[in-house]
Amino acid sequence: MSTITENISLKEQFLDLYRSSSKEIAVNSAPLMNTHRDKAIIKLEKLGFPSRGGEEYRYADIESVFKQDMEKSFGNQKININIREIFHCDVPDIDTNLFLLVNGMFYNNGQMLKELPGGIIAGSLSQAAKDYPGLVEKHYDRYAGSSKDGLVALNTAFAQDGIFIYAPRGVKMEKPVQIVNIMISEAGLMAQHRNLFVAEEDAELNIVVCDHSLSAHRFLTNSVNEVFAGERAQINLTRIQNEHNGSSQITHSFNHQETGSNLATNIISLHGGFIRNNVYVKLNGEHAENHSMGLYLSDKGQYIDNFVFIDHASPNCFSNQLYKGVMDDYASGAFTGRILVRRDAQKTNAYQSNNNILLTDDARMHSRPQLEIYADDVKCSHGSTMGQIDENALFYLRSRGIDHREARLLLMFAYTHEVIQNIKVKALRERIDDLVNKRLRGELSRCNNCAMQCG
Amino acid sequence: MLVIKDLRVSIEGEEILKGINLEVNAGEVHAIMGPNGSGKSTLAAILAGRDIYEINSGTVLYKGEDLLDKSPEERAKDGLFLGFQYPIEIPGVSMVNFMKTAINEMRKHRGEEPLSASEFLKKMREKKDLVEISSSLTNRSVNEGFSGGEKKKNEIFQMAMLEPQLAILDETDSGLDIDALRIVARGVNNLKSPHNATIVITHYQRLLEYIVPDFVHVLFNGRIVKSGGKELALLLEEKGYEWVRSEEVNL
Ligand SMILES: Nc1ncnc2c1ncn2[C@@H]1O[C@H](COP(=O)(O)OP(=O)(O)O)[C@@H](O)[C@H]1O
Ligand SMILES: [Mg+2]
């Protein structure tokens, strides 16, 4: 534990923290994860924290997020609240296998790893690293390890646990896995978890991650996901971010795709004070298909920042980015969509679109497409819009007797649905439609209820 | 039902309606004709509550109340309907959801319970048959990917669903073939009653063979320069708008 003092740099503080806590970190994690820490710390020392105005974090003020007074705890947590009691898993319309992360650690109810139908393994990452070291080692830090982002190295150095999901060759997940990621404490707290999702050849994974804060303290999460889609594997990943507006969240997702695989991510950002989502996709085999999508509904002083990097490293691949948002009040944010088409990646199809509705004059959004194309036989398009609600459509609806407010909601809902309709699991799609509808109506509570479960 | 007195309207400082006077009573059908740019759509939009115009002077009474003070949705709930010359495409809003919301908002306004799902679907079916619009259209987003003719039919479908007291149809006939024209006319005539009225804005007298007007007005350069019975439409067809233009010089 340490309290942050002003004068030394953030980097120094975390290097110090590592020196003083590395034993405790290691004891409460797994040897395989521990072997990566020292290297990561050296990397952090070299890279430092991202600074504002830099190429990747131009608008995100990472420093002030980390400068908040927050505890870091690496030992066994004592949580006095019965989380299962707060969470009522009684909504029948979405039937999932539920796993909990509390302050970055797997929430242990006796069983650290579960075997699901077909031999799917799911549960604690650190436990999996002990029980299946070969399996985990094959992927752990393989995709995040080459990142030039100091925050990823920071996570590798400190992360102790997270969720591991593994689908063996040809196995299709029946029920989606739901990961509820909870922050709860009696003081401000920082946590860094690490997830690893692996789908072997022809396997299928459906995963939904819900981020929540259950107490009114300042939280900061710096999490890393590594995702591996083997040949012809299908992965559908949905993330619902619904923390309170005093919390900050930085997510890094490294999605590695082999030949013929299909991976779709949908990040739905409903609440949260500061959100930065980094999505890296590497299309490492031909005919791989990627859909990276996001929807953000921001108001008051929320900051939302999505960064997507699609690396077309093989020919004949397809990628589509669709990010849409509604910015209200004095909310601000950024979207950066980078497409890299390597020289050999002929016959690439890469699309990108970022649409924003700015409801007030004070709302701000920066949209930056970045295309680097080195192949010549490529179809690539990008577009970005900043707009208001379509007044002609609004008048049309009102002229049929629909109230101004209701007409606006209908239009916004239609606008957001373009993203939601891509969520493949029907029950989840309907649930999210409902959540977004409530969010637009201002009826979604942003803290103590799990929106997924009790809505 | 509708009394317009000396209505003057401008947009971006330019006067478009230059003193309109018009009275429409329950049970009547009025036709407004006039060349392009004369202000027909502007008049229709003003009546429906579009707020991009400046109203410089004049009054409009609808069922005895000041109309210009009311929001578009209040007017619609009071039974006023505008069939748009250029219906708007609204991707993502389904026709079904749109109509259900509209009908139930109106019912709420009248203190009635919302229609049940089956009542609503029954009504949809009935009106779809009336205007011969196919389910493949009503299952889509509002006007999305509809052809010009389909959009016009969809206006009539909405009118049939909402059963207005005063319908204003802005060039619903343009671009329609004879069959579609008959359907539009059927929609209008079906609504006809001693309590309702219709204003048909049209370019051609063709539609007026199917919807027989009680009065015809010629709108020219922001003014109603001529009013008469249905024979005025024929005269216009025969002599063209040039005839009005030369007449106007004499006004
Ligand atoms: N939104 C607008 N902005 C500027 N001028 C307009 C606008 N709408 C209509 N006008 C002008 O007003 C005049 C009348 O247009 P309109 O009412 O559409 O005529 P009509 O329906 O009889 O063809 C035209 O000169 C047109 O250019
Ligand atoms: Mg017109």
C-alpha cells in the first residue's frame, strides 16, 4: 500500500511500489505470471506512462487519472459484503455461466476453475496457470507482450488474476460466459486484472463482460485482455461498461486471429467517469474477419476514448469498425481508428465508421481515422460524422402526434441500434437494447444495481 | 374548421407567403393548385407546425383555437395530418413501432387505453388492405429504401391509420401512376365525412377526377389569386399557369 505523493513521477511511484510489493504480488498469483513481471517492469521503466499530446493518448489525461489517491492491494482481500446477495441472478431471459472478479481478483466460492460442457475450461487465470501451465504459457503475454504502451507493461507487472476461458478444438460454447467485474471497497482503489480467452480451431466462444462499481469510491482499473482465435474459430465478445462517474477505466484488448476466424467485439459504454478502451486486432491468417464495434452514451463530465488498431498482416481479410456515440451536456471524448494494411495483405477489405451525435454546444468529440496502406489491391473506406439529431426526421415523427421527447428517444434508439444489432446472442442483444433504452431515458441507475441482472 | 387570415410568412428574410386567406369547413374538400415555388408546401408545413419559418402576421384558427401556438404533436393529436411531399426516411425506426407509438400517443391524449397488440395488428391489416401497401414495406424502417410511389402510398397508409379530421396532402399524387392515384383517392374518400375536411395540394387536375373538390384555389407567388369551384381546375389545365400569371398582372 502506498499513498501517492506529488513530487516524484508516476513512473517512479510504481517502480517503487513494485519493489516494495513484488513478494506479496507473487505469493498471491501464479509462477507463470510471475516470470513475466521483472521484464515488464524494465519495459515500464523504458516506456514510462503515456503522456497527453502523445500520438496514442492525445486527448486522454492518463496522468491525472493515476494521480488520484487510491489504494493498491495485493494481498488477500477481505470483503465484508456478500456479493452474491447484492447480485440477483434471477433474470430468466439471459442464462449465462457467471464468474465474478472483485477488485481484479477471482471471487472464490470454493471452485477456482470449472469445466463446462464440451471440455471448456473457465475460471481463475492464476489457477489455470497453475493447473494448465502449458495451455496458459502458449498464449500468456504473447499478444500483449509486444505492446509499446507503458500501461500494458504496468498491467503485466502487477496483474495477479483474472478470468481464463478455453474452448478446445471444435467445441462450441452453449451458454455464454458472463464475467462481472466489480469494484467495491471502503476507500479509493486501483486494480489491474488480466483475462485470457482462447478458442482453438473451429471452437466458438460467447463472452459478455460487465464492469460495475458497487461503492461510491474512486476506482481505477487498468486491465488487459488477450484473445486468441484459432483457425476458423468464432468469438463474440461484448463488454458493458457501467461504473459510476467517479471511476476510471482503461482496458486493453489484444485480439489475435488465425486463418478463417471470425471475431466480433462490442463495447457498450453506458456510465463511467473516464473510459479508455484500446482494441488491437491482428489478422494473422487469410480470410479472417473482424468486427470491432462500440457504442457510447456520455453525459455530464464523462470522458470516453476508444482507440482501435487493426493490423491486416495477411491477405484476403476483412475488418469493419463501427463506433457510434451520443454526447450530452459537457461530455468529451475521442475516437481513433487505425488501419494498417501490410505490403503482403492484398485483397484486404477494411472499413471504418465513427458517428457522433452532439446534443449540446459544450459536448466535445475528436475523431481521427489513421490509415496506413502498403498493399495496392485494397478496399478501404472510412468516415466520421459529427451531427445533431435529424430535425426533419424529428418533425416527421412529431407531425404524427409523437411527443418531442419520445420522438428524440426513438431517433436516438434507432441510431444506437445499428451497433447493438450486431450482437449475435439474441437474448443478450435484447437485454442490451433494453439497457440502452433505459440509459437514453435516464432511468438506468449507475451504481449499486447490476444492470445486467436487475436492470 | 380552419380559418386562415392574412398569413404572412418568410424564411431567411424572404417573404414566401404574402397574405393568405382561406376558410375550410367540415365536410369540404379544397384543392390548392399552383406552379412550383408558389408556396404550397410552405403553407402546408406552417399548418403542421414546422418551426423554421418566421410568421410575420396573420392568424390561423383550427377548431376555434389558435393553431400557431401549438406544437406539431399537439396539432396532430387534435386531428391534423400532413401528407409530406417528400416523406422522410428514418433508418432504424420500424414502421410498426412508429405507428404503434403514434396511435397510442393519440389515444392517451383522448384519454383512451393503448391498443392491445392484437387490436393494433388488426388495424394495421385493415388499413394495409385499404391502401394496398404490402407487408414487406410495413415491416421495414420508416420509408427506408421505399420508391417514390411507395413513400406516397405510405403517407396515405399513415393517414388511414391515424384517421385525422383535417388532412393536408402535399402533392401526394406527383409521380404516381393511375392505379396508385386511385388508391390515394380511395384513402381520402374513405375518410370523407361531414366532420372531416381535406386540403389537396396538387399540380395537376388529374387527381381531382378521383377526389372531387368543393373548392379550388390557385396559389401564385405567395397569394391565393383565384378561387372557384371544381371547374377552375379544368380551366387551369386547359390554359396553364401562364394564364394566372397574366391575370395576376391585372389584380
Ligand atoms: N427551407 C427553405 N429555405 C429557403 N427557401 C425556401 C425554403 N423552403 C422553401 N423556400 C422557398 O420558398 C418558396 C416556396 O417554396 P414551396 O413552398 O416549397 O413551394 P411549392 O410547394 O409551391 O413548390 C420557393 O421559392 C422556395 O425556394
Ligand atoms: Mg411543394
